Amino acid sequence: MTDYYVRYVSLPKRVEGVTIPNDDGSFDIYINSRLSPARRRETLEHELRHIRAEHFYLEMPIERMERQAEGEAINTVLRPPAGKIPCFSSEAALSRWLDNLCQQQHIQL
């Protein structure tokens, strides 16, 4: 299970939410306090989808990550940026990453 901490802060009007990964594998999620309670919940769920999709460990254009976090199915090859080592918050996250990679490469374990 991934730990995350939600904070409601005053952000610029155009920014609904931001997620920041921490060195210990947890995440800080900042939600714009100016949003309605319903929009805050939607924004939190959007940010959690980024975490579940492990967007912080992939090299993918931000526009694709945003579309995926909105629910669009996007076929993505899971590879870290050149010279980077993927970092996982848990063994379960590593296992999911390997499963996805094997599916995309049509490899059976």
C-alpha cells in the first residue's frame, strides 16, 4: 500500500491539484482549497490515478499521463528514462510494473 498525504492549499485558479513523490516512496497531494467539495474529491481521485498508474516512474508525455488519469486507455511501454533506474514504492508496485511490461512485450513468465 502506498502512503499519501493530502493537503488543501490555495493554488492558482487554473491548478486543481498537484502530486509530489517523496524519497521514502510516499506522495504529497496538494488540492486547491478554492475548489468545491465535489471538485476536490474528483481532483483527489485524478491524482490517485496518477499514483496507481505509476506516472512518476515513466517517461511519457504529460498530456498522455493526464489523458490516462482521466480514464483513457493508453498503450504505454514501461521503460525508465535513459540513464535512470525505475524506483518502486513496494514489491507489489514492482510486480505490477513487470506484469505490464511482460504483457506489452508478449512475454509469458
